[in-house]
Amino acid sequence: MRRHHGVVLIVHDTTELDYTGITTLQAIGQIGNGSHRGYLCHNSLAIDPGTREVLGLPNQILFCRPKVEKGETRDECRQRATRASRLWKQGSEAIGPAPEGHLWVDVCDRGGDLMEYLDHKDGPWQAYVVRSKHNRWVEIEQAGQAVRCKLHGLARSLPELGRRWIETSTHPGKPARTVLVAITSGPVTLLPPRQPRGEYRGVPLKARVIHVREINPPPGVEPVEWILLTNVPARSFEEGGERVDWYARRWIIEEYHKAQKTGCSIEDLRFTSEQRLEPVIALLSVVALSLLQLRGASRREDAKTRPAIEVVPNVQVAVLSGWRFGVVRMDLTVHEFYYALARLGGHQNRRHDHPPGWIVLWRGWTKLQSMVDGATAVGFTRCG
């Protein structure tokens, strides 16, 4: 991230890891509606917004939600160190502010719309784009006077700056769509809520609201509507459109969660103690990241010309090319390596087949690791 020239998006999101069936785990907490047990896994994914390349996983928090006793007061909830709402601020604090001259932008879904988190991001070298959940009170300036109004009503009433096409997935599990949206933007002052929630300074925060609304959605399809808050300038249509593009990159972390669960089967682990389970979750999270990076590289326009050794270790290229083509080929492209790995996992690579899924990639990756171990054991060093 420090070596990257340009904007880096840090996408924060939380997913649940279910280990209900392992009764020997004592420290895991309640998830879902309270009938299941496991971790809240809060991931922070670094992304290049221009190329959509995933740079890495700068932070991960495994959180055990405690069972809260009935009758807990609002003040007791605010002061409790085990509030799940603290994850957004903690994830940002763990990474820290961007170095001078860099722009690192936190991108969060509605779970990040917390005054505690927004107040933390209101500082030098801090930037965010957060989808609004709460229709909170804000102030705007009209004819030199401060006027109070509700955020969502204000966003929908702002004059249109322009229209453009964006790619988005409206719901997890639904295919991505390319939609025409109208974009509006305006300055707001976020007012602290009357009933304190979380820990923050209690001062008004200057921000910008951006409203994104789909034009003429298909029949029976819920139209896209985003109300975004940001402290990055968005005065023009071009600036507002760029902030919208940043938020649209958030869907990459949903694919990462699929890589964790569907691909690496991270919820199928059967370790009987937290001391053994948690390091393996960390290890498989890095594997999932590698598979996500490889899949992303395979979808770029230069996949058929870019050398695979720029994306994966040389020894993997040597061993996989030897298996697939009968000869060591260090000139293998990303496209060739990706589909050879999928073939190793059971994909037929036929023209009418769907692109390789996470399960196929995981099977190929696990087989390749065994092959690399075997090659290394017999002294195979022909890796470039």
C-alpha cells in the first residue's frame, strides 16, 4: 500500500464463521439470531480502484460476540469493550492513517454508518466513503442560515449532476448488472444524535452526501439506490462519479468471503480448541486472498500476455506447467496458469463451460501444493 502510487481503497466488512457443531470451543460467541455459535470475521481488503487489483489483507479481526445480560443500560452498552460496533473503528485504527502524500479511503457498507466510526475518520490523512443507514439529522446552509433536515430526504431532493453507467451487484449472490444512474451531491453537517451511541467527541462533522439512483430499472428488479457519505471532495459530476466507483468496488470483498467459505471451506475446520482453530483461519484467509488475486488477474485484459510468475511463485508455474503440458514452461501466462489450475481441480475447460468456481480452484490449489511438496522433496529446482 505504501509503494502504491495513487488511491488505495480499504474495504471493511464483517462475515460470520459458523462453528456451532464443535461443542468443545468455549470462547466463540453467538452469531445469526443467537442460535448458532462462531466468530464475526471483520476483514479489511486493500484494493486499487483503477485496476480492481487486490493488494492484500492489511487487517483481520476475529470477534466473539458475548451473551449480553438482560437489562443492560444504554450507558453500560456504550462502555462495554465487547461491542460489535467497535469493529469498524478498530479495523481502521489497526491500519492507521495514510502516509503524507497518499490517499487511503475506507469504504464501508451500511454497517459502518456509526457516529463513533465517522468521528474517528474526521481527521488529517483520514478518508471514507460510507453507505448511509441512518436517516440522521443534518444541517445545511440556505440563504446564509443553518437549516436542519433529515439526511435521506435531502439527498433525494438535490439537483442532478449527471448520469452515467456503473457496474454493481444489488444483492449478495445476485449477478452483477450494468445500470444507468443519476448522481447528485451536496454538502452537509452531520449532527451528533441526542441519545449517545458509542464513544465520540459529540461535535458536528462536515461531510458530503452523494445520492445514486437507477434510471428505468427492468420490471420486477429492485432499483439501485445508494446514499453515500464521504469526507473526500465531491463537488463536481466527475468527482462524485469517482466516489461512486469507489463504493462499487466494495463488492470485491463479498467475493473474498466466498473464497474463504465456499473455496477454502473455512467453516468446515474441525479443530477442537481456539488455540488451534484461529491460526488456521488466518492461514486459510491468506490462501483465499491468493485465489482472489489470481482470479482477478485472470480477468484482466492482459491475462493472455502477462507472465504468470508475476502473480504466483515460480515453483508453482514450473510444476503446474509440467503437469499440464508435459514440459516445464516458465513463460506460462496468467490465463494459461489459471485454467491449468482449474483443470487440475476438475474443470473441463470446454468452451461452453462456466468459468471456474471457488470449489474447483480450491481443489486445484490443494493438489498443486502436494505436487510442489513432492517436487521439492526430490530436489526439483528448475524454477527459472
